[in-house]
Amino acid sequence: MRNMMLGFLALALAACQSAPAVPQSATLEPASDAVTVPPLPALDPGTVPPDSAIVDQSVTITPPAKSVPTKYAAFSGMWAGRLEGTSEAKVAVQTISPNGQVTVTFAWGNLGDNNPGEAAGAGKILGRTLKLGRLPNGADVSLVMLPEGTLAGTVTLADQTYTGTFIKQ
């Protein structure tokens, strides 16, 4: 469970990998203009650090519908950063409903005792904060939209808190 949480945080913080597809909630209708994140070129395994945050290349990000408030729509897309300045993390905010419900994929590199991984999750935007439900690895993740358009991320896993800033990719 701890590894899953770290993965989600890593996805939010690191912008070098791709995220796995997340099933959509039955209440969310995919937009007809859904965009699949283009696959990255194949990399030589020797060029990708073994502790990198990797998001499955098949992750789909559905652009928010016109009925989604602008302040919520700003969270849509792929975000990357580093937790504690060292561990890669990536967050793919895949869907956003008009009431602020979201689906995400989170990936992380080495984080504490957790090996790199990824996890699918869901959450809700309240004000400027996107709070995810507890990830399968036990991680709690929250992302706050800052005035300059970056996200301040906090991941709590196994009684450890990791922070970092995410930049939209």
C-alpha cells in the first residue's frame, strides 16, 4: 500500500514517464475529444534510471467538458516533479467532472522504502486543492494549485510526509 501511494506521488512530481489507464467512474461520460498521451520513443534501458517514475503510455487524458469550472479544468493533464527534491513523481489527471470529481494515475520513483510504481486513484477538487482518496499502497496525496500554475504536492505514506512541486507537461 505504501508503494502505491509513493507511486501516485511520484507521478504527480516527475514528468519523465507515462501513466496506466484508469477506469472511469460510471457517472463520468468521456468527451468525444479525448486525447491519448502520445507514446514516448523507445529508450535504451541503460538511459532510464532504475528509480524513475514511469506512467503507462496508454493513459488517456480527457479534456474537461465546457460545464467544468475553469478553476477545476486547470488541473487536467500530465504533471511531473520531484518529492523532497530527489524522487521523481508524475500525476496524470485524466478526467474531471463539473462537481470536481477526478480520476488520476500516479507514478513514483524510489520514495523512502518504496520501490518505483504506479497507481490509479480518484479524488475531488475543493477550492484550489485536489485531494485523492487513499491509494492502494496506503499513500494519501493532495495537490494545491499555486498562483503561478504549478502544483504543490504532499504525499503521506507510512508516517512519512514528502513534498514537492509539479509542473504541467
